[in-house]
Amino acid sequence: MKKLTVIDKVLRSSKKPGVVLRNALTKLKDENLRVFSKVGLSSYPLKNSRYAEIETRNIADIKNLKVSVVFESISNEKVFYYVLGILEKNREKIEQFKITRDNIENLIEQKKYDQAEKKIKQLESALGSSFWSQNKTQFVQLNQGKEYSAERSGVPSGTPQELILHHWNAFLKETDESRVRTEVLEQLSEHREDSFVNYIIYRLLGIDPRAGVDLYRILKTELNTTLIDLYVAFESLCFYEVAFSKDNNKKAICENFVKPSKDSVNQPCESGIIERYTAIEHYTLGNYESVVKALAEKSKLDFTELYLFSYSLKLLGYRLIGGSEKSRLVNWLADVVENGELFLSSTLNLDNYIFTKSTSYEAFILTHFLMLETEPMSFEQTLKINDGIKKIQSSRSCVTSTVEKEIKTKFAPETTKIFEAVNLLKVEHSYLSNKIYAKYLGRALMKNGDYEKAKDVYQPFSDTSDCTLRRDILTCQIRLNNREVAVDYFLSSIDNITKSISFWYSHELCEMLKQNALRTNNIKDIISLYFLNETVSNTTNQRAISLAIRAYTRYMEKDNPSDIEFNINDRRHVFFLERICSRELLVKSLLYRTQRDAYEERIRICNLLVLKKLGNTSRLNHEAKELSKQQVLEEASKQVSSSKVYADLDYVRTQVWEDFENHFQLFKIRSHEGDRAVQELERTIEMMEDNSISENASPLAKFISGQLESFLSLGKDKVNKQLFLILQAVIEEYCYGLKGLNSYLSTRVRHGTFSSNLTAPLEAEGFLTKAKSLDELHIDEGNFPPEISETKIYAIIEGFSKEYTEAIDRFIGEKVQVVTNGRGNDDGFFDYRVSSKDLYSIRETLGEEFTSQDCWDCIVSFMIDRTNIGCSRAKEMISVELANQLIKAVNRFSENVTGILEDCSPVYREQFIRKLDKLRRDINEKISHVEQWFEVEFSASSTKYDLEIAFDITEKMLGRKIFKDSKVPSLKIKNSNLSSFVDILHNIVTNAVTHSNIEGSEVRVIVHAEKENGRYFFKCNNNCKFYGDVCMENTRLSQLTDMNENQMKERAQFEGGSGVAKILGILRYDLNSDSGITLRYKDDQEFEVCFEVGGGIFV
């Protein structure tokens, strides 16, 4: 008797098809399962079952779109091999479909829509209708001006498939106007874990990687649909597996399964190697005209060539002429990578193009290309996508594999005559340059660990303009541990080659420099680390940069970076001071004990560079002023000693500013996106309402229509989501950071301080105890007569202590708490939860045009308002509810004690009553005292400041004291005018120092101010030495102060933004004052500047 195979055993395991299939899926190995699905579906008991219907089913026969229970818990590997067997069994049908599909796509490209429609009908006659064929029918009919009807196409009305086709058709009509599907994705993605929603996303968006569709779950669903749709989904899965799978066996199966046809854009490597190489070579050498010329002649382009073509057009600054599909596609890509005026429209056009080819290989490639150029992704995410795409056959991979194959055949790595070998290859293959063989030979040597030999190969090409070869040379030097050489080469590559810094990023170099940070002895290492951090920014990298700043400063035997001497032509040192020695990195460098010291060093650096006219002097001047202003205001606003409710806003800003800026940029972009999606979705819903949807399709109909209705606010919600991320970043640090509110509440209020203040008077009298038993109780003999039992006394005091302290603990534990979205006790007074109303209120405050500083100020104001609300609630509860609870506890204690003292000497009772009266007064005083702890006002929300602060800021900017014996009225200046007034003072004192002809440290400025007719007149006098004719000089100065607008502009250019024209501009345009300015020498030892301002700038 013939022995049964494992497949036969499974087929005979039951008479029920479902049981047999489950046994196959759980018991058979992958390859056996592949064979089973080839033969099993034609064998009893699966033959004629619903599982075998996949081979003949069309779209009208689909019963449901839910994943079958049999497949629900089956692994991805099992599903892969099961589907593979089904498709291999129906190979002839699949090949027929692929050939017909190519014909249909070609006809659509040629805009022969009537012929394409006939081909689709022929396909449906031969293989049955499917989602794919119906989608193509919708597309061609739309382009012919026809109205698509699923019912006319044989799809039963009211079914889920009919509703999906109807909705897809609505989207198709809107693709020329909007990116509705992006909005749909954003809404439906929250529910994508549901297999049904996952399938809807796939049907509407195809294999868009942004959709995050689980293709294995799609396969499980497609087993309920048609053979064609199952193949299309499996083909899509194969593209991903080829790019990203680590299973070589599965990858080989996928590569073979989706092997391109002869005319495919993804052609085999055997043909066109010279032409393919030529375009790549021209691009690496910067010959962009030659790239365009070479690729313009090709009718089909793979994704490498598309990339080269679009970037070359961007760099050349022009576009292709002609309306062919290839021309339009390349022009759109060039607009996207250029990120100019046509960025949004071309991105939309590309999205629409991808949408029409949603399940094709071309859509897969273009979508990844678009993601790289438009999506905010980390460098690691970008690398992952790029590495995945590189594994797919393309022009670049063809050249690489061909050259590597020849090197492996012609050259053995152990050969010492390297250059001879390279030259030999050059002779045999003259169409390829010596350099290209050196590139791949060097890679082969490095792969074998022969870095010294690779260095010798690369040596003649170290000055090459081929950026990929330069990157290989850099890698070689890094692996040889030649840090200094690698750093020099890295910086020279950035300086000399027009490529983004991210192109030169090297994780190995970054790690090498981080490990050496504490021993850094040159600026180049710090600059390199800074550039690497620009590509992959994280806390570890920033920490390494700050430590490198400290190490280099100590190596130069200086206390501050600004003390290090340098040549003004040393651009690297200027870059180091201007860009790298930022206040944030100085704070983290451990060079300074406090943030204040780090801020002062940053101000010194700004002033040093401005004085030497190095770097961006305008920006540095502004930064110095803002830092000085911020520092002075913070000193004025911090109420650490008087208030227990405090958060260090300066520290919060330092910690979150980088994340804040990143989120802000996206918020700014999305704030300017229109609400077109709202209008589009309204029209879509109207269409759905116009067409009656059967109740039989209620699961899908209710889901989609319900989601669409909620989309109507999505245009604004996108902006709100980004604003919410900004708020959350600030709230998290403000509330829970090292110097945040919760930390100060914990140390200054919750951990004993609050409680000890309110219990101290009672503990001092012995009326409050922490004793857990009678043995631990200490009784003050003066309070109670000896005849009362200690047991009674303990019971009363223990009960009172518990009631009194529990009231305090409840207040602290439940009320003096911080509450944020998803965190904290809901009863907490300090509530920073953000609602949609809050987000709209902030956006309304910001208005249409705003800067990151405006946004920061608005958010800080929001935080402080919430803090003040929390303080008000705490004060109210302390003064009313908590005070009543404590006094009631004392009164109850008084009743209990007087009760046991009734039969005792009246002396004890009267003494106790006097003590309790005093204690009540003491408790009320303590309550008033702790109530004051919840007083907090931060200057950040202030709208006015003492005028003296303007003088303090100016001195901070200057770096020393300069104002002496000034007589200024006690004025409050408006916040909106403070910066302008500081600018005037700063210009006056800097010019006094510059032109006084005495040692700068000896210059003193005296300011007087008087009020007359509602205006304020300021006189600024400084000591000086003048060696010319005072009268003649005063005549010349009087001419400078009487200038019209054009004269002011010319004078401003001459003065460089720091002089008379600057002050006049501030007075006229910033402070809206029609007054002028007077400059004169009172004598040869005193100079005077007079100006007046309206009273409106003061309050």
C-alpha cells in the first residue's frame, strides 16, 4: 500500500473544508503549504467550497470583506506561501492578466480611452470583473466624460464593494483639485488596526507607504475577493519584500514572481550598461546638461534615472518642453526637489498621478521618492527607505553589479600590483573610466578589510569631484582610525562639493568624534561634530559638542571661548564662535556654574564679533540685545524667595527650544494650508446623500459616511494637532522638568513644608502627636491633671491628630497637584490640559503673521495664566474650605478635652481654653501665611516695566556699567516699546565709547529726563576729549540730524545700522515720534545727545 504524503493526510483529516484548511495552515511547513494550495483546492473536500471560489469569483460574487476566521490568527509566513501556491496554480491566467494590463496602461498613457475600455471588457469576459478592472473602468470613463455606474457594471447595489467603488469614484473626480486622500488617511489611520478599515485604506490609497497598510492582512481579505485582486495585492507585497525583507529565500521568490517584462521600466542589467553608466558618470561629475541630453532621448526611465533627471533640471534651472507623460513627470519631480513656488501644485500632480497607478510598481517607486522629498522624516528613516530602494534593480544597481562582477573576475584582492590591475581593466573596458574601477575596487578591498590597500587605490583620486567616491575615501580613512585626516577630508568635501551635509553624514565619524570629545584639542573636530549633529540631532550629540567646547577651551588654557585669540581671517574660528558657541551649548558645556554665566559669555561673544565686524553682525547684535533683555527681566521676575509656586522659564526654554522650533516650522507651514479639504469633503458627502445607499451595506456605509462627516473640521484640526505638539513639549518641561512647577511644588509645598507650618503651633503645645501607640505618647503634664487616664488622653489626641493632618494631606495630595493631558489627578488645581478651544484661542491671538518668538510668548502667557488660575483656586480653598476644616477639628478637640476636664480643677479647664484661643489665632495666621505662597506673577506676561530695566539691559549688552548719576523719572515703559528704547540707548552708548577718544572703560554716560506738555525730553551726556574746533563740528553734526527718508537710508548704509540714522528711524517709525535728535559738543570734554518721545510709550 502506498504511503500517504503529509498533504494527503491533511486532505483526509476531515470532511469539513474549514477544518481541512485550518489543519493545512497550522500543520504543514511553508513549502508543503505552497504545494497544498496548488493541488488541494481542486481536491475533495475543498473542491467547490467557498475557499476554492477564489479561482472563478468575480466582484459581483463577493459575499463579505471580513477576514475569514480560518486565516485570522495565521502567521504572515503561512499566508505568503498559501497565496503563492494559488497564484502559481493559476499562472496562465496571471500571465494573461499581466499582458492585458500592460496593453491597457499603454492605451491610457496614449489617452486612447475608448480602446482601453474595450480591452478592460475583454479582460473581464476572460477572467471576470474585479476591483482592479472596475477602477480602470472608472478612470477611463471619467476621462471620456461618462458617468460611471457600478450597477450597470454588474456590481449589486447596496453591497460593500458597490459602496467602495462609489466612494473611489468620488475621490477620482476630486483629484485635480485637492489632496483629499491625505486627509482621509489622517482620519482613518487611527482605526487602521481593524482589518476592515485596513482594507478600505488600501482600496482608496493603494500601496502608499504613508498609509501604513498591512499588506498581509490585505492578502487575507483578498482571499474573499477575486484572483486578479489577490495577485495585485501579492505583487505589491513582493515589491516591499524585495526592498526590505531580510529573508533571502522569500526575497528570491518575490524577485522571480515580479520579474519585469522586456519592455518594463525596470529592465534587466544585461542591456544598456554603457548608456546607464554614462548618465550616472555625468551626474557625479556635475555635467548636468549631458545628463539631460542622455536621458531625454530615452522613452522609459527607471527610478534612478528619474532621480538624476529631476535633480539635473533643478540644478540647471529649466524644464522640459512638451506634453508627454515622461516630460510632465520629470518636470513635476524637478519642481518638488526644488521646493519653490510650484512645490505644492507639482506635489499634488504627482499625488494624483500615483493615485491613478495606485497598485503598480511605478507607484511604489514614485511614492517613496515623494516621501523622501516632502515628508518630515529623521535621517535614519530616510536611510532605511534609500537602502530599501537600492536593493531593487535599477540603472545604478546594474552598473554596480556589472563592475563588481568584472572586478571579482579580473582581480584578486590579495594582488599587490593594484594600479596595474586597475589600468588593465581600463584597457579592456575603455568605455568605463579608470576612476569608476578604482571606486568599486576600493569597495571590494574594504569589504575584505584591506583598508590600507583601499587607501592606496583611492590616493590618486583624493581631489575628485565624484561625491560618491569622496564618500568612500572618507569611510576608508575613518576605518583606518585616521581621525585628523578624516575630519579634514570631511570638511573639505562640505566646502568644495555642492551636496547637502546629510549626504556626507557618517555614523562612524560621529561616534569617533564623540568618544574623543573630552580630549578635543582643535576646532575642526568641533565643527565636524556640529555638522554631523545638523543631520542627526540628538541629546547625545549635543552633549558631545558642549563637552568638546569645554575641552578645547581648557586646552587653550582659557576660561571662556571668547578669550581665545584668533586671526580675523580664520573663518573656522569665526564659525565656531558665531554658530557653535550658542547659549544652549554653553549652558551644557560645564564651563559655567550657572546659566547666568553662560548667557553672559554668549553676550560677550556677540559683542566681540560685532566689534570686529565678523559674521552676521545684525543678527548677533539682535541676539545680544534679546539675551540681555531676557536676563535682566528674569532677574526682575524671579520670586523664588517669596513664592513657593515657581517654574524656571529660562531653563524650560533652553531645554525645549530645539523641539519647539522643529514643531513650529511644521505648524507655520500647516497654518498657511487652506481649508480646501473641507469644501471637497462637503461635496463628497453631498454626492453620497444624492445616491441612496442600501441599509444592507450598513457596516461600511455607516463607517465611511460617519468618518467623512467628522472630516469637515480637519482643515483646522491639522493645524491644531501641530500646535498641540508644540504645547505638549513646553507643558511637559514646564510642569515636570528638572526646574519645573511640579518639582518646586514638591520640594516647597508637598514634602512637609506646608504641613509643618500648619501643625507647628499644635505640636509645640503637645496637642498633636505622631505616636502610633500609648507607649510612644509624650503628654505635657501642664495640659492635663494626673487623675485623667493616659488612655483617654491618647484616644482624644490621636483622633484629633488624625482628623487635622488628614485635612492637610488631602489638600496637598489631591489639590496641590499638576494636571496635564493624560497625566495627573483630575482634581489638581494646576490644570494644563489643552482643549480645542484653547488651541483656537492661541491661534486667534497669534493672527495671520507671527514668528517663533511670538508663538513662544503666547504659549508662555497661556502657561502663566493657568498657573495663576491654580494659585487663585489654592488660595480660595486654603482661606475658606481648609481653614474651616482645621478650625472645626480644633473645636471638636476642644469639646472632647473640656468634657474630660469637667470634674477636674477649673484651673486646667481655663488654661486649656486660653491655649486653644491662642492656637486658633496662630492657625489663622499660619493659614494667611501659607496662602501667600500661592502668589506668582512672571514678567514674561507683563505689559510694562520700570524704565531702569532699559538701562540695565543696555549695560548687559555692553558688558559693563556705564550709566552714572542718571536722573530719570519713575516711569513704566510699555513692553511693546521696550526693545526700541533699548536700541536708542545702546546706539548712544556704543557711539560714545567709539568716538570719545578716551579709554572705553573710563567713559561714563549721565541721562536726565524731564516731562513737558505730555512729552519726555532725554539728555545723554558723556565725557570725552575733542581736539578740533567745537563750533565747526557742531555745525556739521546739526546737518546730520535733519534728514529726509532717502538721506536716512544713505546714512544708514554708511553707518552700518548703528548711528544717527538708526536712532532717527526708531524714533520716527517704531515709536511714532515726529521729533528729531540733537548732537553737540558742550565743550571739548563733554558730548551731549538730546531726543524726545511722546508720552504714549510710557504708562
